[in-house]
Amino acid sequence: MTEKEYRASPGISRSELWRLNPRTGGTPEKFMYAKNNPEPPTPAMLFGTLAHLALLEPQRFDEQFALAPDVDGRTKAGKEAWAAFRATLGDRAAVSRTDWALACRMAYEVNRVPFGRKLLGGDHERVFHWVDETTGEECKIRVDALRMVGGIPVIVDYKTTTDASTDAFSRKCVNLGYDFQAGMYCEGIEKCLGVKPRFVFIVQEKDPPFAVNVLEADEEMIQHGKDIFRELLGIYHECKTTDNWYGYLGPEAVIGRLSLPAWALTVN
């Protein structure tokens, strides 16, 4: 299943739920606006998708991307060549040969890491759906890779970043909700397969030498992510039930109280 097909399939996804997180400025109002007004992917998002494809499903490149011609768009011939190329794109995204070569080089470096190559040996881009018992909401996840090790499913998630060191990625996990992702994915796999999984990140820097780190989420991180999942799914369910997709004022439209932050009250 392609990413486009996955997004169109029934169920609430991790990326959608994350827009409801009040700790990162999310609200049901923003969630609904994004749902009704999808924005095209940014260049950074496109490259992330390209890097995933190069690593996990390079044989499907032509389904999602097309190599852009190397032409001078300022000339008449170049403009004509580009127009002819665009006419063949359809729903695919144009990608430069430089970016595709970079994504392939990154994939090569991941596969040079013994743990990376071994972990990625399972099923790729596998989709799971389940119905949450508490809310009755259908949920979905799309796993980068799933490998069985000694009868235990290991979820493998590939991330690109500017700093793959353990400390830096730990901070990024909190800011970008990767702990939430680990929790939601682990809950989904356990519901679908009936076995408690493990969750491993393969983290790679986007600049040479494309350094790779392999990190397993511990129990505390996964449980914290499950708690966030339960909170956000509850907000989503309540909004659906009441059809109240509120903003910063909350479901009851209450005026908030504004106080100075603690650091501003410190007297030097």
C-alpha cells in the first residue's frame, strides 16, 4: 500500500492525532482545518519520503517519483522539455537526480550497519488497522519494517535528522512525538498480532558521512507514548461525538488566565 492509499484508508493515523496535542499548540480546530485543507508536502517532507523509498522500497520509485530532466529552464528548449516532463507526472512528484543519488547513498550507508541491515530484513511498509476498545475508534499505522526475532515482533522506524547522537535524538523524540509514535505503534501491533512488540529507531544524519544510530525505545518511553495516545484519541473521540472542534478557548469556550512564566519572576 502506497502512502497515498494509506492516507485514504479508514482509521485515524498517528500524524493526524498529533495535531490534537495541546502541549505542542495543537487543537481540534487545527486538526479539522488540516483535514479539510491538506497542504502539499514541503521539500523536506518529500526528501524524507524519498529516503524511505530508497531504503525500503526502491523498486516502487516510479510509482511515486519521476526523475526531472537536467535542463536550463531559462531557454526555450529547456522550458519545452520541462513542460513535456510535467505532462507525464500525474500524481507523482518530481525529484532531481542529485536528490535521488543522495537518498540512495544514505540507504547504502544504513545497509552497511550490521544491525541496520538485519533489522530491515522483515516486511516493509505494512499497514495495520484495529478498533480501540475504549472509544470504538478505528486506528491505523503503517510500519516501516516489521521483523520477527525469536517470536517477538520488532517494529523498526527509520528517521532522518541533522544530529543522530543519542542525546540529541532523545530531545527530538519529545518535541516531535516519536515517543507517542512508539506507544501507538506498539499498542496497535499488540492488538493485531497478540504479542507485545519491541520498537527500534534507525536514525541517520542527512549530511556526510550520513552517520547511523540504532536505538531501542525502553519501556518507560513506550508507556509514556501510550499515555499520550490514549489522551489524544480521547480528545478525537469526544470531538467526533459532540461535533465540537474547538480552538484555544477549549470545549466550553472559557476565557483563560494569563500569568507570567516562572523564569520571568526570578529576581537576579
